[in-house]
Amino acid sequence: MKRTSLAALFTLTCAHAVGAEGAAPANATAAPFRVSKSVELLTGDTWRDRGKLYRLYGVQSCLRGTIALDAKGKELDCGNVSLAHLAALFSTAAVTCQPIALALDKATFVVCGAKLDGNTIDVGTALIAAGYAFAATDQKGNTVSASYLVAELNAKMKADGLWATKFQHPIGLLLKRPKEQDR
């Protein structure tokens, strides 16, 4: 497996972040930080750590309260499934994040790497490739990370993770919300 440094991930992702709607560049001097083991997970892509709100850049978790039906027809909370996989990754790996932008809600967008078995993996790619998160889009529906979209399409083709269930894709739900509010 090829190692990718957090600095390289930052360089690849930052160009997308600056142009993403709803994102402003973060403080250029913001240093990478280690995610503590006592984070408060809010969703499968957002958490609070030491009083600050963080969100994985380019990643969209399943929405909490939405339903995924497994092959036997059992209802699962789709968002809780996403959250459980982020929790598992955070609890089993040393995760370091680089702030890259600020969201409209003042969350700090981050790109994170996790050390697993001596390799550093991109947290967003890991969650999306396993089928427990999705490639985020801007307000116009354009994917903000092409590599995350590729990971999502591969997971979908292999029916990995949530793709083995029936669920409403969170991007469709989120893009529909502003239109419904206009009515």
C-alpha cells in the first residue's frame, strides 16, 4: 500500500476546498493535530474535540434518523451505521488531522490520516471505500473530491457497506431540502 503523507493529502484537497461553496480557507498557520480518544462523535463525518467542531472535508455520512433496510428487511438507522464506523476507526487508529477550511456553521473542515499497521490512510477514503460514507458535493451537486467519488462508485459497484442495503442517498436528501424550504 502506498503511503501518503498528511501534507500531500492537504495539498491535493486544499485546492478543492478553497473553491467549495460554503467553505472559507482556514487559518494558514493552523497546525495538524492528533484527534483525542475522548471526542464526541456527532455524525459519521462530524465531531467535537476539546470544545471545537470538526468535519471531514469532502465526506458526507448517512443522515441520522434515515433508514437503511438490510437484505432481511431489518431497519437500521443509516446515520448511526456511518457514525459507528467513524467511531471504530477513531478508537483503533492514531488519527491526525489538518485543518483546511471553515464551514458556514463554523466547523473546521479537516483532512485526516489514520495510522494502521504502519501505513497512513486517508480517513475519508477509508470510510467511503468501505461503503459507510459518501463523496460530498457543493450546493450545486458537484462532487468536491474526485478521488472520493471514485471510492464511492467502487464501493457501490461492490455493494460494500451501506450499498448492500436499501437507503436514501444523503446527497439527494440534502440537495432537496433547500428547494422544499423555498416552497
